[in-house]
Amino acid sequence: MTVGDTFARAMRTWEEGDVAEARRLARQIIESNPTFGGAHYLLGAIALGQAQPRKAAEHLARAVAADPSQPVPRLALGRALEAQDSLNAAVLQYRAILAADPNHAEANARLGELLGRSGKVEEAIHHCRKAIAVNPRHAEALCSLGALLHQRGEDKDAAKYLEGALAQRPDWGAALHNYGLVLRRLGQGERAVAILSGAVELRRDHAGTRANLAGALRDLGRLDEARAQAERAAKLAAGDPSGWMELGLIRNLQGMPEGAAAAFERAVTADPKSVDAHWCLAEARRSLDEKDKAAAHYRKCLELDPADRHGAALGLAQMGAAPTPGKAPDAYVRQLFDDYAEQFDAALVDKLAYRAPRLLAEALARTLDRKSGLDVLDIGCGTGLAAPILRPLAARLDGVDLSSAMVEKARLRGLYDDLTVDALESVLTTRPARYDLIVAADVFVYFGELGPVLAAAAAALRPTGTLAFTVERAEDCASYVLGAKNRYAHAPDYVEARAAEAGFAVALMEPAVTRNDGGVEVPGLVAVLRKG
């Protein structure tokens, strides 16, 4: 019998399930032909199937050396390296396959998965899409792409790909977990709980899945069930911060501030570089009036995240541990509204009785000389709640907002001629004398010092242009104060003074209530300023 015949018999025996005989035959081949790649591949594949990745990698590396052009041993070697957490080495194997065959579905899928884990989201998405283009039913590529799109905030598209993955593998715990996270972000709480419960049944010892189920239950107010899942997650993996984080959030809602702080302490211990954990612990310590401890963790947040997406600088200012910033950090505002986008309209209109657009419409009706054909800019446009009252005034209606998720919602209204994701000051300063009307509904509440933004608005207006906005009204204050909800309130005299400095005359400034908070009306101002 030739070597080829023996190898064919060994492969057939392996495929039939007789692993011991297949291994014996492969070893027999290697004894007489030590460089025979096929036998090393078979021994590597057997070792990989028996959870012996180091042994598998040794044989598979020899198989690759025997014939570097063959993709199958490289794929198996990549899997063995992944199983040893040698991810960079695995990436090299998949890239080598793609150098010879850029459309290799499996290599693209594995590379996409690994690049996603290392934070290279855009490149990962590219490779997952290539895998799906070749094989639209590739379950791993569909699952990876869904998870990556979820990371990027594109949850509707993410849901489609994850549904495709689950159509191929309905009992796949990882895909169910990712799908549950997407449904939760989309506000489909009951479905998210059902899907995540299924994922827990399939991965009973996976702490992260239980922690996310706890979060979905928390969203629905099912706090006792949520706490049970979070406690189980923390017990399963004390070194994983996700269970402790959820437990802290749930205890806080159940009126157990000391218990919440203790859980957040465990989360910080598990991951000292977690900004989320330090911020939650800072908030918990602040609620217990432990200001020094709270300040230490707010400062740690700023050290780990200088852009300050949690608003730690605002927390320090609230306690008197640092000066009040002139405005809320851009990263904080962006994160706040990215997270809020799906529920924004319902929460503002139904729960907070938000009426800033209507008040601005009434004010503009009383003050504008021209009521049509205007070039209009809606700054901090959000989901476009002001667009219906601005569109009748506009020959052109532009919008700008820091939050890409909010802008996508605004785009769906179909009322804007152009929408930009950017800081509003950047847009104002790069569009000199372009607009007849600029409107800011509930936007300047994230600015304390109004001088720079009013000056930028003046520069973007034509000589007879108008700026209309709402703010919260400060009582017993000469300028502005930072409120408990990280929103600024302004004294009317301060608004008038800063408006005059920017070259505006006050056409209208009146007390108004633009929203409620906790069932209580929030004092505000509606202002219309005319340039020149």
C-alpha cells in the first residue's frame, strides 16, 4: 500500500469516527515520511477536536510548512492558535490565505471576528461583508457582522444579520446573546428578555450573558429577577466586572446605596481601567455624601477618559471639588444622546411634556418680518422635533447635532435639506453669513458660558438675521448655574448681556416652561435675538 493509499484510508477512518485508528495510521505515515503534510494535518485536526490546541498547532505548522499554498491546514492552524489566545499569530495565517485568495469566505470570516475583538471595527466589517458576499449563509460571518454593527450603533441592520445567523443555527448561544443585546438597544425589552433567557439556558455558566439578562430585566423594572441573575453572574465570575456592575445598578434602584457602592467597588477591583465602573462608584459615593471618595473616582474617570463621555468634570463641579466648566463636554453630550436616541421622542413628549418647539414657533410668529423663503439652521437638531415648525419658514433647512444616532432619526423625517454630525460651534464658525434664522431648542442648557456660542451664531447669520432659543431660567443667580441633571440654567440679565456683547438686540425674551421634570415644571426662557 502506498503512502497515498494509507493517507486516504486514515482520512476515511477519521470521517467515519474512528479517531484512534486514524491517529495510528497518520503516525505510521510520519514514521516513514516525517515531512508528509497530510498526516501532520490529520494529527493536528484530531488534536484540535480533542481540545489540545498546543499539540494541534505543532502538527498543523508542519503541514503548512510542507505545502504553504494549501488553505485548509492554515485555517486549522489559525483555529489552533486562536484556542491558545495567540490571536496575532492566527491573524497572520488568515491574511496569508487571503493574499492568495482574497475571496476565501472562511478566512475572511475568521479575520473579521479577530479584528473585531481587537477593536479594528471598520476593517472587521469589511472582511465579514466579503465572507457573506461569497457565502450569504455563513453563520459565523453573519453573527460577527451583527455584533460589529451593534458596536457601531447600527442596530436595525445588526438585527437582520443576527437573524440570518440564527436561521442557520437556531440554538447558538453567542448569536442569541448578541441578538438580545440588539433588541434591548432597540427598546424591545420583552423580546430581549426572552432571547437572553434562551441564551442563558444554552450558556448557563457564562457570566456575561447572565449580566446582560439582568440588565434587560432591570429595564423592565423586574428588579428581583434582575438581582438574582446579577448575583449569579457575579458568583460565576468574580473577576468579571459585568455582573458586579449590574448588581450595583439594581441595588441602587432598590434603595440600597451602600450595597450598590460595594458592588461597584468589586467592579473596579475586577477592572481598574473601566471608566464605567469608576463613574458608577463615584456616583454611588456621592449619593452617600462621601465626597472625597467620589472625587477620587471622578478624577480617575478623567484620567482614563480625557474626553469625558460620562461627564465626570460636571460631577466634580456639582460637589464643589472643581470649578464649573463653561460647557458640558462634547463627548458627554454625544454619548448621552446616542444612548437616548431610540426613546428620545417618546420620553420628551410623553413623559417630560416637552414643548420648546411650539414655544419657539409662537415666538417666531410674533417677531419675524419674513415668514417664508428663509435659510434656516437648526442647531442641536436632535431627532428633528423642531423641523415641522421650521420647514414652512425655510427655503433651505439644515440641521446639525453631535449625536449621529439622533441625526439618523432626524433624517427619517425627510424635512431637512442637509444634516451634519458635528459640534455646533464648528459648524457655525465655518459657515459665515449663511443663514437668515438659527434656532436652538433646549440646546444651550449644555452651555454655561453663552458668549462664545452666541458670537459664533452671530457670525453665521446674515446682517439682519435672527437667533431663537430656549434655556432654563436661574433664580437668585447673576450668571449661570449647573443643575443636578447636568443642565445649565441662566439668569435673564446674563443672557441679555451676552447677547448684546455678540451684537444682538433682544426682540423677545419671556419666561416659559419648556419641559417638566418629575412632574414639576422647569422654569425657562424663550428668547428671540435680532442681529444688528
